[in-house]
Amino acid sequence: MPTMRAMVLDRPKTPLVLRERPVPQPPAGEILIEVAACGVCRTDLHVMDGELPYPKLPIVPGHEIVGRVAALGSGVTGFALGACVGVPWVGAACGVCPYCRSGRENLCDAPVFTGYTRDGGYATHTLANARFCFPLPDALDAAEMAPLLCAGLIGWRSYRMAGEGEALGLYGFGAAAHILAQVAVWQGRRVYAFTRSGDAAAQDFARSLGAVWAGGSEEMPPEPLDAAIIFAPVGALVPAALAAVKKGGRVVCGGIHMSDIPSFPYRLLWEERQLLSVANLTRRDAYEFLAIAPRAGIKMQVTRYPLEQANTALGDLRHGRFEGAAVLIP
Ligand SMILES: [Zn+2]
Ligand SMILES: [Zn+2]
């Protein structure tokens, strides 16, 4: 029986362990994917740290999967053997709850999440629900496409929620911000990048991608912002960002988990400033963004790690040791 390798989390707050397993057969409606690259996302750290409730355990993390179709379950249409596909964070939505029926499958009452409630892409092979996979162009580099599947897609949803204003702040200049900054610059907006205080490398990186200003997250930008997106999981950034947006401005929290938000004076929210969170993605977000990404000429900065070095990649993400995105290569 052919075997596959996977990096497995047995329980939170322990390192991933390399395991060999039989390669599964895809059940009806699913496809077997031979993984070519899987992005490392901050959400994976939240799963590892036990900050998200009720993970499937043991779990194979990873929800920015690019690979090739290796086998088709019965009833799957629209995918050919060998075709390049992407698998995102939302692994399935029920299709019948009030949210699904009103075009908000990102808020589904019975969702399945790749690498959290079903096994993901820190592996040589994975299964995925075909209806939640996306065809990807064949010619592009798998590692450079992988971060688009979460940092790009959920970043895009956050970006749209931020509105049309021209002065946009990005708090936390990691994988998502480095993609969205390029989209914003392409659309003629002014990007203000906020990083950890004193992180000159991240600030230089942001300016190299077209940010008109980069500074520490405790600093005020040189002009009031129309909107800000917070990608860093730091609750203290909420009042900081509210203080930086102008009247009627919007602050969008783009992450799945954040430390507690400190109390703040009402005047920071007054004058119709808005504070909202973005959860997950819809397939419509994905199709929209995957069409825009090549037109915007997004250049991905990726650091590649062999699959077996997933723990190193996660540690480097936690400590901000690279710019852009980390990607595992089986
Ligand atoms: Zn639903
Ligand atoms: Zn993610």
C-alpha cells in the first residue's frame, strides 16, 4: 500500500510529529491531492497553541494548499487528474443554513475548516471537498501561489470590508499585508504600514512594496487614515488603529484570534468610526481575488522549508524571522 508523510499535532502546545500513513482513497465528492506546497499561516500557530476551540485531534495543520489532483472520488466533476488545484481554509459549508442561503457561507453554522476540523496540507497528500477547491494556473510556482489561499483570500475579504478610502493602514506586516499592500498600491491607494516597534527590516520591506510610510504600531501616521486593517493578533492595536482613522473611518480585524482588547475612551469610536471583524471566506471572495491577483502583478516573497521542518517554520513565523510568507515543500 502506498504511504504518505504528514506532520501531525497530537495535542496543543506540543511540537508536530512526522508520521507515515497509507495514502487515502477519496470518498464521494472529494479529491486526493498530491501536495506541491502548503503555506504556513498564523492561524496554524493559534491551533498549535490551543487558542481555537474544538480542533480535530490529532490534526494535520495547513490550509494554504497547492497541489495536483491525484485521484477523484465518485461524482466529482470539473477537475482532471494532474490538474493544479488550491485548497483554502473553508473546507466545506453546509449549504442549507440561513447564512449559506444568504450568500454568507463564511458564517456557516456547520462549517468544516481545513487543517483545523479536517486534516490539511502539512503532508505529501491530502483529501479535500472538490466543491471547495479552486483551479489554479499550471504555469505558476506552487510555493508562490500557496499564501494566496489564506493570506490572500481572507486578506482580500478584509480589504473589501475596509471600503474604498485612499489612505489605508495595515497593522502587522506579514503574509497578508504584503499581498494586500501590492493590491492597494496597484489600485492607487496610499499604504501606511505598521510593524512591531523598531522592526526596521519589516518597515524597509513594506516601503519596497510601495508603502508611502512605515513605522511602529504605536506611532501616528502622517495623515489620518480612511481605514485600517489589523492582521497582527494584538488587541492593543484596536484602540491604536481607531485613534489613527478619521471621522467615519473603519477598523477591520482580519485575524481569527486576538489578545484581549484593552478598554478605551468612547471618543476613539465616536464620530461614526466603525470596528468590525472578518471571518473566513466565501467562494465568491476566492474567485474574485484569484482573478485580480495576476492583474495586480503581486510578487510573493516566500521562504521555503522542507515539510519535515514545519516546527522550524512555525517558530520563525512566531518570532518574525522572515518577511512575507513561509511555505512547506513536501
Ligand atoms: Zn451553512
Ligand atoms: Zn490562514
